[in-house]
Amino acid sequence: MPITIKGDKAFESAPSISSKALRINLNENIYGTFAEIGAGQETVRNFFRAGGGSGTIAKAMSAYDKEFSDAIYGREKDGRYVTESRLVKMLSHEISLIEDRISREANPEKLFFSYANTVATIDFAKKYKGHGWVGIKYQVKPGADYNEIILHIRFHENDARLQQQTLGTLGVNLIYGAYYKYDSPKKLLRYLYDHIDKDQIEIDTINFKGPQFENVDNRLMSLELIKNDMTEAVMFGADGNNILPARILYKKNVLALRGSFRPVTLVNMDMYKKSLELFLDENKVDEDKTVSIFEITLSNLRAEGEIDEQDFLHRANLLCALGQTVMISKFQEYYKVVEYFSRYTKQRMGLTMGVNNLVEIFDQKYYNHLSGGILEAFGKLFFKDLKVYLYPAHDTENDRIITSEDLKVHPRMKELYKFFKYNGKVVDIVDYDPEILDIFSREVLQMIAEGKTGWEKMLPEGIAQMIKEGGFFGYNKEQNLVEENATS
């Protein structure tokens, strides 16, 4: 049933945090608990101050002491407290208490909720800004199954008190959006930043679950985080679910391959497999502690104009089918990718790329915004234990293979290139498949759009079938079926 209260028109304009809290409090059916760990009780404080909270706030608590918290929610296997699993336990535990203690018969119209957060604010040395998990488990119809919205945040402010206030504001925005904007998840997402500046807090993971969000693809919600400048990069795994970047990158060796993957081709997979073999042969690279990332930049998604969400999902589905972890980022320059990975790991890093990509890296025009120009960029790119794994190109005009030995960079960049090349920072992939060098995604895409045949053999096994069955990239299932029947 829709949620309405008297005086609803008073809230049509952008509401303040106090008016949002008051609107929740004045709804006689919304009723739940607040459990906040690590930054005081900043969210529920707004509801107490707004007035009328006695009919909304069933309980407010902060199980701050670790032993006491473990006694309530149980101990995590890894002994950590600021984790998604901890938050899920908190939400489920508090909802079960409401269900046990409040009679549904006596309160047939109540919409139960549990709001929780578990965070670590900035440390005394101000070295680690802090992060946390925030979520709500709630009903929009009495007695209905519960919905969940869970997100991960990274603090950017340099003062714990300011971080607490920002967290409280975010909490109110989440609860308000959960009840009044659940039918429009994209708007709900944007409204999380009401009265919060983007440089105060970063949301780098969000997942919607439950009956109200059955048609929500969480990968598209991740894409919204990027589009709305809420974070710089998001990731999802082979199962298609969003994952926290820190979780997959923490203390791992990282090999990244950037591309359009529109669609993913035999060349892409050969680049990946052969560079991974070289990467794993490096000293100190343990396969069990290594992660491979297929990266697509936001600018690549916008190459054809506005971002086509279906096109994005098509690329994502194909990569996931191949068992790959996908990252969508705002990083145009490679050194920014390396800086991003360096937030989470100090281990080995590798970048897999083709000849043209490496030539572009040595183009000064990409670094005019840096005071130190290309030297500053290369200092950030190669000061870590990083190597570039270079896949060769076929010069069809002269029928020759271009490698790191004979690629052409700008004359002024020759010595700089030689420095990195002969210091072992650029490694040629020599065990490549010469039969597939002339396969390009753009040509495969054109063949699909024009209804031509023969493109199937240019793609990894099973990918062509997925494209045909799903009608990906403009593939006309009906037209091609007619033509196939005519020739058979």
C-alpha cells in the first residue's frame, strides 16, 4: 500500500534533514530499531530531535564494546567488526526481535524496519580516513517480505566529529528514501547525498534486495554510482553481483586488462591468458593471492554518446560468463588506475595492453593537467612494482609484427621509453596466437550489425551463442533466422 500522511504536500520541495526525520516520525505505521556501532548514535539522534519519535523508535542502541557486541550478534570468523556480514547479522537480529516482541495482531498496519551501521571513523594519526557499512531492512506493506538496501561508504573528511554528522545525515536520507523513493531506485540513490557534499563521503558499493527490487539490476546501480560522481570505480564478480573493491583487491597481486569488450574477442582472452602466465612467473606472485580485472572506462561506455545501459549489460554478461571480475572506472589515464589499486594493496601489479595503448601512454597531451607533466605521471605509474605486458600488433601494410622493440613513440619520448623498456618495465608477450592478431571488436560489431556471417569464430566459445540468443549488439534474431533457414 502507498505510504501517506497528513500534510504530504508540505514535503514536495527538497526537504531538510529534520523535516525528513519528522515525516518518518509522523507516519504512524513506520516502526523500527536503530543499531549503530563505531560513530555514536548519529542517525537516530536526528529522529529524537525532530520530535514525535515515540511512535517510530522502538529501540536505539550502540553495542560499542566488542565483547558486548559479540554477545549480541555473534563473533565474525575473521574477528572483524566493520564488515558486510556484521551488518547483515545486525539487521536480521534486530528484525527478529521486533517480530518476536511486537504483536502483529495488535499492530496489523505496522511497517517494521531495522536500520544499522558499523563504521570506523578516522584514526588519531589521521592516516586512515575510515569506512563503514550502512543498511536498512524494511517492509513497505504490513506483513510482507523484507527489502534490504546495503551500502559501503568511505569517509573523506579529516575530523571524526564531522564524519559522525555526515553519517547521521546519510542515515536519515537512506531511511527516508527507502520508504518514499523505493519505486525509483535511481532517484533514491541520488537523494542519499541530500545535504552532503561529494567530497565528504564516497559510496563505492550498493545492493538492493527484496520484493520491491526484483527488477533492479545491481550492476546498473553501480553504474549510477559512477555516473553521479559518488565513486571513481565499482566492481562486480563473475556471478554478476556487486562486490566491494577493497574486499577483492586487499593485499592481492593485481593484473588489469582495459578494453571496450564490445564484444569480448579471442584476442582479448589471448592477451589475458598469456599475460597472466607471465605475471604468475614473476617472483613473489602467488596465484592464490592474485586477482585479474577486466576494466571498462566510463568514457568508453560513452563513446557512442549517452551511456546505453543495455549495451553495458551485454558486455558485462559476456565477461561474467567467462568467469571474469569487471571494473567500471572513471580513470582515463593508466596511472590513475595504478593509484586506485595502490589504496588497497602494496603487492605486484601488471597492466596488459596492446601496442597502440602503450604508444598513447607516451603521448604528452594526456598529462598537460599535471604540474610535473608526463614525468609526474610516469613516477606514479612505475614507482610501484609494476610491469606492462605488451601484446604485439600486426602491421598489415608492411606485413610485419610490431613489438616493444620497434614501436614508434614521439621523438621527444624515445629516451624516456628506452629507460622503462630496458629497465624491465615493459615485457613482450611472445607466445601469442598469430592467427587471431587481425581480430578487432569494432569489426566484429560491424559484422553483427550488418547481418554478416563469420564473426562467430572470432569470439571465445559460447559467446556467439549468447549474443544470438540475447539479441546483443543489434543482432537481429528474426532476420538472421530467416536467412539461415533460406540457406539450409
